Amino acid sequence: MLLIPAIDLKDGKCVRLRQGEMSQVTRYSDDPVGMAEHWQDLGAPYLHIVDLDGAVEGSPKHLSQIEAIAKKLTIPIQVGGGIRNELTVQAYRSSGVDRVVVGTAALQDAKFLATIALQYPQKIIVGIDVRQGLVAVHGWTTVSTLTAGQVFDSLKDLPLGGIVFTDISRDGMLNGPNITALREAAETAPVPVIASGGVTALEDIKAIQEIGNNISGVIIGKALYEGALDFKAALAIVHGAEDARTSC
């Protein structure tokens, strides 16, 4: 299970939102590349980057900064936010991005998703963001009538790299993840699930680990920036569990 620090970009800055509200912004750094290097230096095996402005406006707004991050780091990165056509996917892949996270377009254009999934097998991640049991789109500003289970059913035949599953009500609130929803997602999703939203303490990491093998990673955001969770300690927990399983 990968521990994946998140960098959310808005107006060129590293920020975090509360429950996905663009008006509830906390700025943490004016240097996205430096922040990315910081997490890499602490031992992060992977990095999750979201173009918040792109998610709302429907097209990339931080491509140059993300390309700079990809060139600077030695660890892989995945990027989401405003990825709604093949040219954007190609641009990110050409800039050094390992995996591309598609949200709104994946739910609204099945042909587009199938095309890019087949063109880039295992490199396309679907972002499923849930608010009160229903999937949200357009940068979390609109709630659809779809449940996560319905979306899972539509993905089962595609060569995807995984699903980022976010409970919006927990995101940026520092009150723990929705373990019940994550367990259900892990049991029903056709591809590995990356947990996101609310991870605050080392106990949260342990609880997510206990869900099972279909959890491939955990994205951590505000808890790292606020100092509520020590990243190296979290890494030690994950590596310790992996070592224990290997020795069995």
C-alpha cells in the first residue's frame, strides 16, 4: 500500500480545501516544485497532484508547473483536475506524468474513457468523489444521481490503473476517513482502490490497511500540512506491515 502525499494547486499555490469548497482555502506554499521535493525527500514513493482550477474550469491551468515537478522528481506522479479530452491526457503523459486521474469526463463520456484506457493501459485512474452516497462532478460542485456502485459496474471491462475514492464530507476536515464506505468500495470495485479523504492519524492508516488487498494506496493531504500526521511514522507502519506479511 502506497502512502501518497497530495499537492493541490490553485492560482499557482499549494493549498487545501475544506470539503471541496473553493471558497474554503488554506494556502501552504508558494513553491509547488519545492513542496514536491520535500515529500520526495521524506520518502514518498508517489505523489498525487490536483489542478483545482482545472477541475472547475474543465481544462488544465497548471500544466507548466506540473511539468516542472515531473522533471524535477525521481518518483512518479499522478495528476487530476480538468482532464476531459484526449489531447490533455497526451499532454500530461508527454510531460512526464505517470498516471492521469479522470473524474467528470469518465462519468459523462464512456467512449472517451474507453479510448484513453485502451491507449494507456494501467495509466488511467478514475476519480470517484462521493457526497452523501452520490457521485459528485465538475470539481465537486455538482452532485449526480449515480452511486459509486453504479460507476464501478461501468468500469469492469477497462484496463484501468485504479480508482481514487474520496468521501468529500471527510476531505480536509481532519476527522478520519469513512472506513465503512472504503470497505464497501474495496469489496465491489473492479480495480484497486486508492483511499482519499479524512486521513488524519496513524490509526487511520492502520484501519485502512486492515480493509484488505484491494486498497493499493492512501492519499494524505491536510493532515501532513497541518502537522497532525508524521509522514515518516506512517511510512514505518506501512513498511512494518509489509515486512510482517513477507515473513509469514
